[in-house]
Amino acid sequence: MMTRPEAIDFYNSGDLLALGMAADEVRRKLHPDNVVSYIIDRNINYTNFCTEYCSFCAFYRPMGHAEGYVHPKEVIFQKIQETIDLGGTGILMQGGLHPELGIEWYEDLLRSIKQRFDIWCHCFSAPEIVNIAKVSGLSLYDTLARLRDAGLDSLPGGGAEILDDEVRRRISRLKSSVDDWVNVHRACAQVGLRSTATMMFGAGETIEHRMNHFDIVRNLQEETGGNFTAFIPWSFQRENTSLGRFVKEEATAVEYLKVLALSRVYLENILNIQSSWVTPGLKTCQLGLKFGGNDVGSIMIEENVVSAAGAHHRASEEELRRLIRGAGFIPKQRDSLYRTYFLN
Ligand code: SF4
């Protein structure tokens, strides 16, 4: 596998097309069938109350705020029914860190969902798991095992931002540490729940900080025998965030493509790399398929968190399929574990 100094040289080389070709070579080796996948699912943000005040977040509301909410179960059921009606196979359910919702609330929600719907529950990022464990006085392992027994199917990689405590102290002072994120994903593997890894870049960090992130993800993937199904880098959106006052410039398309290419060549032990369209836009997402990406994520029936921070792109299934075909690949719908067995 590529060494860290090689990765830094790779990233710093000015030859964008050479970066793309190197990443494409790894992608072709891991996905010789030329398929690019996408999923039909829905983001459900069950609450926007949060106690963490992350400076890059425009979504949360402090406890007691008039715009704060906790969705009643009926609202969540309605959203799931709409997802199924649109051909969706899963929900990505995440929320703020609510100081009063104990594990029983989450167990009840998951059980009620599973009683009514045949839907994959890809839910709760690492900081939420840490919060549920704390509120309920449980270990991470027991929290995850109980949620799994109630119907949790897999865990999203959110809350990773940059896995470097120096950066985290600056952008999300109160939120869980690097160790917390790692411990949650390690415990996930132990209880038999697959998970994804993400990275939010462009918040003023250096290439060394990003490499620290890559190293943690790569090593954990080795240690768990491949529990991460995918790696999903995305760039910070500054609109409506307090961090946006300090970070004046968002990552450019070129920077996004370079990070994507680096992800593909450095994380050879992770099968899938997502070229996202939600923050970089559809055209950059399409180019990303030549920079190592083999998945374009979700048609996203609903996304409150990044749209609150100024990402306003929308895509239908047909648009995504056209975009994939236009880049020379075969579009295929996948499930939450990146399996493309659908008849399309
Ligand atoms: S990013 Fe998550 S933890 Fe941070 S303030 Fe927003 S909702 Fe809360």
C-alpha cells in the first residue's frame, strides 16, 4: 500500500490528470465490471436539538429554541412510507445530540419502524452513539448491541469531520474526540454492524491533518478485517455557519477531485469510494468518477443538514443514471451495503 510520504507527494504534485489516472487504475482493479452505483434512500433528521454547537453546523438548535423539534413517530413513519413508495430501500436517520433521549426512546423507535416496514436502518453517527451511551449509563458495546437487537442495521460514518484532535478542538470543541469515533466504529465491528467512514475537509486543516485522518481510517479497516463498506469525503459548506466567518473560501472542484483521488489510492483496503454530488454539485460528481469514485451516493429524498449550510443541489434517479452513463459507466442501484443485485 502507498506510504504516507508518497501520499503527500502524490497530493502535492501539480499534475491533476496524472492523479486521476492513478486513482482510476485502482478503481478499475477493484471494480472491473465498470459499474457505478447509487442508492435510493432518505435522510431523516429525527431531532435538531443539540448540545454541541459545532461551528461548521447550521442545522442544530439549542435546547428550548422555538425552531427546535423532535419528530413524533407518525412523522417518521410517513417519511418512510414515502421513501418506499419512491422505490427506496433504506433510511439514513441521524439527529442532534439530545440530552434527554435515553436508549429506550431509540429502541422503541427502531422496533416500531421494523414492525411496520421492510426498510434498512442505517442510523446514528458515532457522536450520537456516544451521547446515547452517556445518557443511558451504558458502554458503547452494550449500546450498539441493544440498538442492533431493536433493528439497527448499520452505522453511518458521520461525525468524523477531520480525525485529528487539534482540528476538532477548533471546529467542534464539545463533540466527541478522535478516540470516541474510533471506539464506536471498533465496537460496531464487534457487534456485527457494518459502517462507513466519512471525512469533512476544507475547514482550514493541513494535508498532515488529513493524512492523520486517512491513517486512522486505514488502520481501523485493517484491524477490523474490512468493516467499513465505503469512504465518503465531502467538503465543508460555509453558509449560515459560525466557522464560515473564519474559513473564507470553500474547497474548489480541483481540491475535491484531488482529495477523492488520494482517498482512492491511499485507502485501497476500502472497496467503495463515493463521489458525492450534494456539496460539490452534479458536474464535479461526474468528473469524480474518473478520479476514483465508483458510487454517487443517494438520490436523497430529503437532506436538512447540508441544505441548511447552503448546499442546494437536487438530483433525480434518471439524472444520476444519465450522469453515470455519460462518464462511460453502467449505473446500478445498490442497497445500504453497496450490493448491486437490483434488476436495472
Ligand atoms: S454537527 Fe451534529 S453534533 Fe455538531 S452541532 Fe450539528 S447536530 Fe450537533
